Amino acid sequence: MKILQIIWWFVVSSGSSKNFWLFYGLVLATRDDDVSLRITHCGVCYADVVWTRNKHYDSKYPLVPGHEIVGIVQEVGRNVSQLKPGDHVGVGTYVNSCRECEFCDDRDEVNCVKGSVFTFNGLDSDGTITKGGYSSHIVVHERYCYKIPDGYPLAMAAPLLCAGVTVYNPMVRHNMNQPGKSLGVIGLGGLGHMAVKFGKAFGLQVTIFSTSASKKEEALSVLGADRFIVSSDEEQMKVLSKSLDFIIDTASGDHPFDPYMSLLKTRGVLVLVGFPGEVKFSPANLILGTRTVAGSVTGGTKVTQEMLEFCAANKIYPKTEVIPIQDVNEAIERLINRDVKYRFVIDIENSLK
């Protein structure tokens, strides 16, 4: 096969290394169903921390992270029908699946029975290890590319490919799009601030729960939440007893669940999208009141495209801090220390040349 281009990667070489290094390699020509993208931006997700630091003990080095990717189509394979050169396209958390199971048939590939192939650190069907968006180019099967609506800023589109769909998908699936209903959002980070934005767009009464009172002004005046509760304040929590229809829990740090379960109305739903070390609550808080606790991860290609179009139509934009790729080591440390409002986005186009 002919060489298409030289690709530049920002690589972590081992689990003991905390720094990225610039490296280049070769990319082969697109296959019949592939789309070749010139990457313009890539969001920085906590998953980048997890696998660059080998926290799950399954990292495959050298590793190129990044699964909130946006860019411009450079070339398409001869079977590609929905995209063309010049289109603005996104790539999310996975780049392949079996395409045969019931979930793939329903375009819910994230739940593929055989397992979807992660955008980075994944083992693809051809035996190669996938490399993500901290790079200048990527080649992806058309099925796993998303059309970015015309006029939507590329830098702001990047966080939607993970943070955005991670909260949008369960909100739609559990009917959290009913105007006038009440939503609680636990945690005000990359996922939490998107849950607030979607909640307001759906016409919900939104309450934010946070351990930090310093976030109150921004939560109410900038993000537009209706209420802000310091979760450690028992009196504030008691006032909301049995008042919420839905709760989206985006917190990954360990935290008690019973205080939040008691805030749900009868038949209320709590959806967990964060990754705390333990989930523990009294069965009485689940059974009495006929409440539901569910989990969710990102979303299939159908709901992801729907989410992108919903954001464009309703002018929903993540709050981002755009950085050059040379600052990614510092950004990773700041992300670990929760020092970002609310998503870092790497300006690949102007800093990785």
C-alpha cells in the first residue's frame, strides 16, 4: 500500500513516565470504507490519565491518548458515501465493533457484545494497537465518524464526543427531557457542567450538588442552574427530601449514596456515569419509593450524532480552556488536581506541526 502521509504523535513511552514526547511515524492509505482526518483539536479526558499512567494495568506502550477528536476530512475510501473531503468530522471513544450483534444493529455500538475497540490503547481487528487524538492525523472507518454540524466551533465540539454524550445518552434514555421535571447533578466538572447545560435545554429545574461552596456563583450565574447545594450541609440536603425526579451522578471520588437516594421522588432515577471506588446504599432507599439506580457509558453512533445536532440547534457549548499540545503535561496534572473549567482542548492544528 502506498504511504499517505507522515503522522506526528505525542507519545507516552511507559507507565513510569509522566511526560509526553514528540514522535513521528507512517500512515498507510485509506481503505475502501475509511476516512482520513487532519486533526484540528482533541479534548483531554480523565481516561487519558488512566491509561497513560497505567492505572488499570493494561496500558500498551508506546501509547497515544485522546478520544475527543475533531478534524477535517482529507481523503475518503471509494465506499464512503456520507462524508467528503473538507467536511468537519468528530471521532469519539471507539473506532470499531463487530457490526453484527443486536446492539451494533441498533447503532448502539458502545455496548457491542464482542466489545467495541477503544480509540486508543485498543486492540483492533487487524491486530494493531489503536492510537488516539494527540496526533496530527487519524484514519477511521466511516461508521465511527460523526458529522459536525455546519458552523459549530471545532474546539467546542471536541468535548461533546465523550463528556457530552456520556451524560446526554442516559438523560434521553431515562426520559430526563421532560420540561418541568427536576434534575440533580452531582459534581461540577467536565461531565457535570454538560449535564447542567442539557438539563436547562430540556426545560428541567436543575440543582447542582458540590463539595465546594466556591463554585456557587458560577453554577448559578454562568451555567444557569436553578439551585446550588453544598452536599456536606445536612440542613440544605434535608430541604430537598423527595423532591427530585432525576439525578445524574458524575462524581468519580468516593462519596455516600444514601443522602442522594433520599432526595429522589417515588419512581425517581439516579444514573451513575462517574467511577467511584465503591457504590453502597441501603436497600430501603431503593425499594421504598420504587427508585431506580442505573449506569451508563458514552453512547452509540446514533445517539452521538443526535447529540451533536441537538447541541448545534440549541446553541449548547462546553466551557473549554484551549491549550497548545506542548502544555499537555501541565494540563494532565491540573486535571488530576481538578484545576480546569471545565475541559482542556488541545489545539492540534496550530501547535503540532
